[in-house]
Amino acid sequence: MRLMGLDYGDKTIGVAVSDELGWTAQGLEVIRRTTAERDTARLREIMAAYSVGEIVVGLPKNMNNTIGPRGEICIAFAQSLHETLQVPVHMWDERLTTASAQRTLLEADVSRKKRKQVIDKMAAALILQGYMDAHSK
């Protein structure tokens, strides 16, 4: 079973999946959010296509380790996913993942337009990779 990592935002959801061995995370796509039902349906399709058994959702904590309004929204999203999709859903500290993804893309000299298209799925991959690295056997 693979893992799926999600970077849940106001307008988009970045999606990444692990390889079959759970060693590496690859950015997969960016879902443009519409309705909760459509977003969940797309996630269900991805789960079926990649045999995903667990989900990791990025938790945007404040730098002082507290959880703010955005974090509360992500927690509610994760709980909803768990109830709807009936799979384990884990939260993972995503502090600075978007900044790290942005810095990597800047260093690779990726244009602003292309950065906007891939930043969320790259952040999802960083979230998932961090989770897998911390939980590797």
C-alpha cells in the first residue's frame, strides 16, 4: 500500500504519492478545489489508481508550535477525509515546506508561471517525504 501526501490550501490541494516501497515521494497533481464532494471524489480516484492505503495531510503550525486558524481547517479536512474515505489519516508538520519548495524551484531557475503550477504538488511531496523519513523502519 502506498501513502498519499496532501498540501491542503484555500484554492488547491497538492497531491503526492509514495513509491510502492515507501521510500520516496513524487508530486502527482494539483487539484483545483471546487466542492468537498468533487475534491473527495478525485482523491478517491487517485487512491484507487495508486493503491493508496493511508493519507498524510500537512499541518501548518505557527513557528511557536501553536495551531492557528489555518491549522484548524486542515485538521477538520483530515477528519472529514478519515470519515469519508475510511482510511488512516495522519497529520504532519508542514512548516516551511512551501518556502523550501519555492527556494528549490528558484534555484532551478523555473519561471514564475511554472512555479505556480507545481508548487503545491512539490510541497505535498516534501510533506510526504518528511513523514516517511521520520517513520522509516
